Amino acid sequence: MAETANGEAPLLWIGVDVSKKTFTAAAWLPWEEKAAYPKDSAGFENNRSGARKLCAWIGELEKTHGGPFGLAMEATGAYSLRLYDNLKKCRPGLHVAICNPLSVSYYMLSLGTNKTDKADAAVIARFAAHRRPARYAELSKDQAELRRLARDRAFLVDSRTEYRNRLESERNSSSRSRMNKVIETINEQIGDIDAEIEKYLSEEASSECQDELKLMQTVPGVGRLSAAIIYGELGTLAGYTRKQLSAMSGVCPTTRQSGTSLHKGGLSRRGSKWLRRILYLDSQQTILRSPAMAAFHEKMLKKPDSSKMSARVACMRKLLLILRGIVVSGEKFDKDHVSVKPDFLEKKQNNPEKSGMTA
């Protein structure tokens, strides 16, 4: 588990249930098997003042019970990040963990507790005491900016698609005129975001980010915007192992086994849906432009129980791992590159006539 800034690992945990305007806190005291709450049961306002009051309460707990304390909350988008920013300014060094809501939800179901703000805060504290989550890792400036712009763009693209679908079935001329004007406005906004992304990449992005995006663009089917979206969702690909990257992208298959029943199937669908969307679109172009990927796609289609979707998903994962490979190596994509597994290489050396190589 990660340590606090002063080198001490959290011994006790505070759980925080965050909402738009307020948040509720509870400290789990394992020797008493119960939660402790602030005197003001109404909770705190989700602003700088509320964060100061929470930090003051943490200080009182540390005087009474020792410590150090860690703080855990569920990921609630802008609301949890707002509290995180305020806590970082009010009490630098505090171990703050932002947890996966799905994991906390399953833990809550296992306890069978009531569903109130106070009860939720106590459950989050108990969850943290058992799981000891790591400190929240902030996004780099490049990743945060590219993610913000790319998701704004994706929202506008979805809105444009919705209006275009409605336009096809709309018969009233005045309604069609209004929809066309909205679509024109959305197109302008998308163009503005594209220009903003290009400006950021050209003038403000770090050299490491620019170099990584240039390498990614050497893969057929991956453009500058696609590379920016992938970087915004994952950050530098060099920071992941192959297994971590598959899990983070949600394109790894799931397996459910019980007794003699074994079900292999769909995607885990964890991680960023925006990442899976761009991988789906780019993999189509890579299949068309890269002979190696086209051959891999054909191979996946010929597998037993395969389908067009499962083959495409395999290509999505393959594309992501290729991107990681060129980023880690620092070498541009080579369409003639042959990948040889170590055991195949050994067989090749021992018996070159019978061993094979895989592209």
C-alpha cells in the first residue's frame, strides 16, 4: 500500500460519501467495531470551508485515537475531484484514496446495511480498512487537458448523431430547419475543439507527450486526434504492462466458472468507454491498411465459436498492445516486423526445419 507524504501508512480510515453540494464523513474504529461521526450530523458543504472543517475533525480524531488517518471516497466525477482538490490545499500529505464505486457497492451488499448517507460513509470507511486503497494518482497536465477536450468533443459528436437521426424521421419543415441549425452549431463547436487540441499539442504539450503521439501515428489507421484521445484516457502507455493495459481498456475477455460450468465470453467493459470507442474505429482502419492486422483478423474469424465482434475485439486489443510496444521501444511502426516468442526461437535454433515463426 502507498504511504503518506511523511512515510507513515494509514492505520485508521475515514469514509466520505460525496454528493453535489455536501458530503458526509465517518471514521471506522476497528477495536470497537463501530463508526464515529462528526458532532454535526448534517455533514459538510462540498467546498473549501467544508474541507477545512473535515480536516479539523481529522485532527481531533488523531489526538484521541492516534493515527495516522487515511481518507477514502467513491469516484463521483467532478464532485469527488472537487473535494480532493480542497483537501489537498487544506491538508497537504493526507492519504486520500478515490475508490471504484462498483467495488464499494459489492462490499456494501455483502454487509446488508441500510442505505443512508451516514451508513454509506461508514461502509466506505470499513471497505478502506479492509482493502487499504492506494493514494489517488493525479493525472498529468497533458492527460488531464487532452481528456477534457476529447470528452467534450465526444459529447458533441453524440449530440450531432442524435439530431441527425431525428432529422431523418422529421417531416415538419420548421422542425427540420431548427435541427439543421443545431447541427451546424455543433459542427462549429467540434471544429473549435479540434483546433484547440491541435493548438495544445503544438504549443503547450510536453515533449514526451508529443513524441509519444508521433510514434502512435506511425501505426496505420491511428491519426493525430485518435492518438490524443488514447493518451487522454490512459496517459503514457509506457506506464502499463500488457496485462494492465488489457484490463484498463476493458477489452479483455471474462471467464465465469462454477463446477462443471464454464462460460467464456464478453468484454469486462471496465475502464474507459471512450477508449473502447476510438479503438473500435481505429482497428477498422488498421485492418484495411495493415496486411499483418488483416491476417490476424482473418485468423480470429476462423477460430471455433468466433464471430465478427469477437474478432474485432481481438484486433482492438492487438492494436492497443502494438501502440504500447512502439512507445516502450521508441521505434516507429514497422509493417514488416516479425514477432518471435522465446520458446519458438529456441525451437527454431534446435530444429529450424520443424519450428515456425509468427508474424
